[in-house]
Amino acid sequence: MLLKKYQRLFLLLLSLCVMNACGFKPRGALALSDEYSPVYIQQNNMFELARDIKRVLLSNKVSVAESKQSSKIQLTLITDARERRVLSVDANGRAREYLLTYKVRFSIQNNTSTIKAELAESKSNEYTIALTRSLLFDPDAVLAASTESDILYKDMRRDAARSILLKLQALSKPTRS
């Protein structure tokens, strides 16, 4: 009995070591170098997206600057747009399925000369992220479909915030632990 307990403990420790050796990190982990902190977010009327980005930054121990002058990186949210397109119709010509799209255009600029050359010498520092979801429409439950649509857009906004920070991480040199 005691031997089985030690075997389980040994297997657990071995699996943790293997996962650590292969570079596995939980989804929430974001590795930005210290050169990228603090980050200033210019939100341009995109308050919810900026709030989601700040929440992900703070949860990953990356500080958010209150002004451009005190930041090392400036993240500018240029535009965001929601689109809805009919995917399928029923026999009567009514929409049965929609494709919801959420697009965000943003730019990343450095405020110091020590940032990675890839970002500093980039010809275009503007990026676009487009996320899509499909929505089945029930004509008998219009209010429910509207609520579901809002939930899907909120989910896409959170995914866009995460994607923006992953782009920032890709431009960043990884920190050493």
C-alpha cells in the first residue's frame, strides 16, 4: 500500500518534470520581457476591449502605464467592428444561421531604443485580428438569439484581447525564469 503511494507520487513528479522540460505553460501564462513593461493602452472609444487587455496584462504581472511618457510600449487600439452575415436560409427564405465577425485593428509602437529590432524596424506596425463564430437563429426565440449574439461578441472580444497580447509576446524576447 505504501509502495503504491510512493509510485503515484513518483509518477506525478516525473510527469511534471517532463511537462516543464518540453516548455508547457498553462494557457493563462504570458511571457513578456521586462523591456515591454509598462504598457500604455490608447483605447480610442474601445473601453471594453481595453479593459479586457488590462485584465490579462495585470493577471500576468505586466504593469500598465497611465501615460505614454512613462511606458516602454504603446498599444493603440485603432478600430473594432462587428459584422453579421447570413450563412443559410430556410425554405421560406428566412435566415437560419449567421456568421458573426469581430475585427480589431491595432498598432504597437516602442517608446525606447532598446526594444527588439524586429519591432523597431518594422515597416508596418499595424495589425488586424478577425474572429468569427456561427449563430443558429430560431425565429421563435428572437430575444434569445439576440442575447446569444451579444454573448458571442463578448467572447470574441476576450479572445481578441488575448490574441493582441500574444502578438505582443511574439515580438517580445522571452523572460528568463
